[in-house]
Amino acid sequence: MDYGRPQFLLPAMTPAVKQLLLINVAVFALTVVLGHWAFGSSLDLLLGVTWSGLFEGWGLGLVRLVTYQFAHSYDDPLHILFNMLLLYFLGTMVEQEVGRRGMFHLYLVGGLLGAIVHLALSAITGMLEVPLIGASGACYAIMVYAAFMAPRMRIIFIVFPIELRWLVLFLVGIGLFWTLREVRGEVMTGVAHGAHLGGAAYGALAFRQLRGFYLGLGYRREPLFGWFHRWRQERRRVQRQDRDRRLDQLLAKVKREGPGSLTGAERRFLERTSREMRK
């Protein structure tokens, strides 16, 4: 597939994405149909995560760390629409690499980490009982993983073509900006940006650390900060090239004008270089 051009064709449905879509849509439909009639509260709130809800039912409330990932409010249909479009278009691409089990793992663990970050931030901001619902954390994990897979893939965002890496940086940057403002007590957006950031962090971690496992290669992994190691190695290579070039120039000067022509700084450079090359 040419990831450099905007993708207009609908991708073929993959097994895990199909099942995740069906579960999300079924729970949303059930939430709309039942309303407050069956439970005295809407289904999405019963499945959502809050601090107090985690400790209900002798620990059974912890199940909400999973169930919240499939619950969306019927008051905000655009929420589920955006998440399901993201899951379909990018999830199918990711599943082709990581497989069915890897896709479920990425979705569920990305959502779990998103919930943990959200709970931590809600404790900091004092918003302990604001329920967390939706697949956004899980979808951000998938989106970031896809961006690492094909950073230059051009997609249509609203009406504009944009490379996936820039779209992800934009969305994660927005989440980070509003999260910092909420932590400072400047504003409360009502959006679970912490869940987005937690999911995004897991998507990056999964690509860097677990990709070999997904591909059936075992736990072979690139260092989490592999980009830093590559930058440092490249910097050292350039420094060696500069040192060798200056060394050649000074040796040519000594041959041409004699050792007495060297300045103090040039002598110290030759001495230091000589010690380094003997190590």
C-alpha cells in the first residue's frame, strides 16, 4: 500500500476490529433503548469508571476498567462516531500487522492505561466522581501505533489531507495543553484528556517495546528512547569526522611550516587527540 497518498478506498474489515465495532455499537444501542428505564441510571454511567465505583461489589467494580471502553453516552453520538471511524480506518491497518490477539491487547491495555492516567489526574484536580466512558483511550493507542507504522501516510482530516504523524502530534498536543490547564485549576473541559494521553503513551510504548512480540518474534525490542541513541551515535560520528579533518589540517601545517608554527590551542588539540586514539 502506498502510504504517501491520501487513502480514499474503504479498508477491508479485519476480525478484531469487526468484533470491537459490534460490541461498541451494541452497547450504545442498548444504552439508547433502555435510557434510565431498566437500571435507574443510564447504562453508560453504570459501565463508566469513577473512584468510588472501582470499590463497589467487593472488588467487582474493577471490571469497569474494561467495560468503560465500550460505553458511550447517547447524549453525544459524535463521540462514538469519531471513535469508531478511527478504529475502523486505522485499526484495520494496525491489525494487519499485529494480528487479532495483538489488536485486542492493544485496545484493552491502551484503554486500561488511559483509565489509570485519568484516575490519577482526577485525584489531582479533585474531580473524583466524574465518570470516564468511551473508547477514546484505546483508540488513541491504536492511532499512535499506526502513526509509528506509517508516519507519512496521508489521510483526509475533515476536508484537508494531512500526514498521519502531524495529525497525531496535533491531537496529542491539544490533550497535553488542556491537561496542564486542568491540573493548574485554570479550566475544566469535561473531556478525559488524561485517558487520551495514557492511551497514546501506550501506543508508542507498544510499538517500541512489544512490536516483536506482536509479530511473533519474541520480545525483541528497540530501546524506548531509540531515537536518542541514534541521535547520539550520529553526533559522535560527526564529531569524529570533524576531529579527523582538523587533525589532517594540523599535520599538513606541521609538515609545511614545522612544529613551531602551531598555536597553544592546536598543540593541546593534538595532545588530546593522541590520548583518545591510544585508548
